[in-house]
Amino acid sequence: MTSRPRKSALPPSRSRRFVQNPAWATNTIVDAWEYMRSKVKPAWMPELEDIRTLAMNMVSASVEELGCGQYGCAFKTYDSAVVLKMTTDKTEAMFAAELSGQLVRPICVIYHTVIRLEAYHDDRQIFLLWREAADHVGSIGTVLGIRARDIVDDQHAAAQDAYTKIHGHAHRRVIRDAISKWLETCEAMAQQREVPELRELGHGLYDVWTQQQIFFGDIHSGNLGTVKRSDGEHWVVTDPGHTRRIDVEA
């Protein structure tokens, strides 16, 4: 994971060049602009709109948010296949940097670059993640039907129960039992015939756990979307959330 110099390293004369929206996410982009330019290719910079000259060496512009959640926002880049995710979710950032490229099944969006900023929001450190673009995020019920949402929700309920026990440091046997019940919902997703588009995700969740002991504790209908890859369209996880490697056998 890449760390950036502290904010004072950015040229003060440039620190507010693109400010129009005072939201914390936009301000963070402004403060990190020159640093981002030094770390990623031009096509991966946030896409600017409504650019206007204000004064000598000063312009005004807007940055379109694709969507915002509890921990941050996603922004368009000039590369239609890549989006910039700004987040204060350390768990997602660590997953993106350390685990995402190791999965035995490609059930998540592909993460290209992770940068840790020396900047904070609500006392939480901010991370910048460049990841594969996805469509239909949060719209699985609309695209695939109510039954698809119910299948995902069944899995999510079991995962949340297991996550609560893990987070609460329950006895290993209790955690194993909870994960086993979650795994049953993943297997059910993989074997069902009503929504074939979800079978790949079910198989993937099952295999990633059984082969790598990587647990996805917060996969719900709001953080799934479609990606277009060389072999077609796939429903994948767009925000892995509470994901971690767990040893329940020791």
C-alpha cells in the first residue's frame, strides 16, 4: 500500500484550484490532486466537468460523484473502465491492497492501485482506491428480480450473524458453526436454478472460504454490480466491506 507525504507537501498555491463543492470528499480530491498526478496515469484522474477560468492560474470545476455511502464516494475517471473510490473503510483498503489479487475466484471488482492519504474524515484515515468500473450497483432486484435479492439477503443474514460472533470474540466452535451456516447459504446460491446469474457468485464465495479461509461478512444487494470482462458479464462484489482471512481451526 502506498503512503503519500503529509498535506503540507502540496503546493499551497494549488491547494484550492478546483474547489467548487465544499463537501469533504471533493476537498480531499483538491488537496491530493498533485499527489495523484504523480502516482497514476492521466486517464485515471477524476473526471472534471464545467471547467471555467476564474482568474490567472485559477479555474473552477465540478467532480461528479457516482454514488456515496457510509464511508466514502466513487468518482468517474477519464478511463470508462476504471473508477476512483475514496473511502475511510480501512477494511476495504486492506482487502484491496493485500487480498483482492489472491482470490481463487474473481468474485470482486479488480483493484488496480491503493493510496493511503495523510488526511482524515471523522477521525478516520482516507484511502484512494482505483478499481474496475461496475454497472447496476445496488440494482440486483430490479435487474434480476425479487428472488435474486432474496437469495442474496439470505446469505447476508447468515454472514452478519457470523461476523457479529467473530467481532464479539465468541468461542471458536461458535464461530465455526456460524460460518458453516453462512457457507450453506453460499452453496444454496451456487446450486439454485431460479437465478442462474448468481450461481457463479455462490460458487466463488464457497471456494474462497474453503480454499483460502477468506470470509465475506457484508455482501448484500446494495454492493453487488455487473462487470464486463473478456468472457462476458458477471455479477461481482463492488464493496467487500467486512472481509478478512480467519483461522477457525487453531
